[in-house]
Amino acid sequence: MPETVIAGRYKLEDLLGRGGMSEVYCAEDLELGRRVALKLLAPDADTARFEREARAVASLGHPNVMQLYDYGEDDGRPYMVLEYVPGGTLEDRLVSAKGKPLPDDETRVISAGMAAGLAHAHSRGVIHRDLKPANVLFDEEGRPKLADFGIARMAAGEGTLTEAGTVLGTAAYISPEQATGAPATAASDVYSFGVMLYRMLTGRLPFESNDPMELVMMNRDQAPPPVTAFRDDPPGLLESTTMAALEKDPADRPQDGAALLAALGAAGATSATVVAAAGPDATRVLPAAPPAAETAYASPPPPPPGRSRVPLLVAGLLVLLLAGGALAYEMTKSNSSADVQTGTTLPTIKISTKKTTTQATTTPSTTATTQPTTTTQPTTTQQTTRQRTTTTQPTTTQPPPPTTTAPPPTTTTTQATTFTQPTTTTGP
């Protein structure tokens, strides 16, 4: 239909493909001046299914899913206007490889992009149900895009358009549960993804047969050969993801596209991931950094409520008193030790409990006289006095000039009187 204008706006150019339900043309959008892909429903095709595809694609908006621009009807035939992607299909690339694996870096990029598109679709309740290399297209930048949601099912919508037990899909890529007529789930798309990844890694399908029904049964019943049966050095994550996706029991596979992203090494990626490209230029999801004002310039905590300083002063005085008591104890202990070493019997001192202040004065003379303030004089014998004169006192051995040594003046009760020396006179 060259030189045909649809809806007075889209000028058809080249035929891109034709199937049992529709024809796809490259067209020019006369209003916006851009190239688009126009999908025109065949005259005898199912209108309800075509509308379902339009609704499924319209509910999605992701760089790895082909975008829907417009939907309408012209001369009784519904049409869709889609994003134009001129980079060919994944099927084209696999055919060009001639049975050899695709380069591993290319496989990483394609598989991550497909998984990201599936993650987005699954998060919105859309199940593709016919995932295969012919439905993966590439734009000018080489970005893979999921296309042809012709038999897609809206998991949260009005239900399927097929009867229970009807087998839909492409035989080589159909999941075991779809082969038995069971409803497709997100895990069914994961199985088809696994078949595609297997082919990219090995250059061949896990099951091969010229009979479509035999292929369906093989996918349903047989375990696939390991990837290592066809190559010795498959990338670890790609190989493990492939075999996990090809598990017969849907419960044993990654459950959806997001789980595929995690299995491929993109843990934490969301449906907003564009393409998880390999290498140092890969797109990565980074955690948001905290605002600088809250970290680098955080203000110090407020001071505690005001407190009285009286307790601090009291505590300081107590520390000083304790220090003085300790010093006095050490001095008394020193004097006692000296007397014990010389064998001197210390006189008995009667201590008055009367509060007194004692000031000790020491002169260079050999006679030390201390006048206590108490009225009780200790009794000393001549023998005791002579023995005391043989005792070397630290205060009487100091050379001139005279010095005066006095303990810190304190006002005490009984402790102060322990420093009072009895009046002793050294006889001739």
C-alpha cells in the first residue's frame, strides 16, 4: 500500500513485516515530521486481541520496551503507531552468527536490557507470553526493546482471550506450563528468556526438532543439556542464570524480570534500569548521598540545662581536705618509723579533745621547745630525755641559715594535736 495515508496523518512507506494478524509498515508522521512504525490489523483478524495488545503496550513506558504513540481506526481497520527502531532483531543477529555464540559482552548487554524490560512489564501486571528473538528489536543506539505484545496477558486485567488448555507461543521458546495449557505467569516469560540466553551463549537451542509439537513436548518433559556441554568457558553468571531460568518447575526459576536482573548480577536494580551494560561504563544504581548540610556542618548538641556550681565547689574542698589528711598521715608515719628504728620508747601523750591550733617552730638549737595550748604536760624521765637526745630528728640536722618548717595551718579537732611535741629539755 505505497503512498497510502492512514487517518490523514501517517504516510505509509516500506513494508517491514507481515503476519497472520497484521502488517507492519515504516511510515512518516506528517504532523510531527518523524518516522514511526505503523501496525495495521488484517481485515479478518481478531479486533479484541489487537486492542488488548494496544492496551498492554500503552500501560508501559520503559527504554527497553517499544513505545506506543497512537491508536485508532481507518476505514474499519484498527491501527497502532509505534516507536520506529531500525536496528533489526535479535533473530537477525543470531542468524548472522551462523551457529556460533554471540560475543559475551554483547550477550551481557542484551540479556540485561531484556531483563530490565521484563521487570518493568511484570511490575505492571503484563505478561508477554511470546518472548522470542524475533520480538526483540534494536534502536539506533543498539538498545534492545521488547516488542509484539500480540498475545500478551494483563495479569490484573480482564483475564485471557484464550480458552483453558489452548497452547499459545512459539514452539522452541514455550514454557513447560504453557505446553500443558496452564495459565502463563511471569515465570513463563523467564523460561522463554532462558531459551534465548542459552542460544546466545551456545549458538544453538537447548532442544532442536523439525516438528513443532515435538519441540513443545521436549520443552515440557526433557531437561536441557548444560551450557558447558557446548562450550568450556561460559561466563559464570550468564551460565547459572540460563540454567536456573530453564527449570521445569516454575517455582524453581527466578520469578520475574526483577529476579532475573538480580541473577545477572544487577542486585538492587529496579524496573527503572535502562541497560546494565558491561564494563566500566555500565549504568549503575547508586544510593543517594545525604545532604552535605546535615553531615559536614552538623551543629553540636545543645548544652545540658544549667546546673548549680555549689556541688562542684564542695567536691573540690573535699578533695583538698582528703589530700591534706593523706599528707598528714604520711608525715606521722615517717616519724613513727624513725622512732621504731632507733629503739626509742615514745612518751605517752595525753590528747585533749579541746579544739586547738598548734604552731610548731624549730630552731637550729639542739633544744626544741613547743608550747602546746593544753594544760596537761606529759611526764618524761631523765632516762627518756637522754634517749631522745640520741635520736636524729630531720629538723635538727638542717644547716644554717635557720629555717622554719610548719605543717599547713589547719583548724581541726583531735587530728591536729598529733603533731604536738612534748616539752623536752636536753640536760647536760
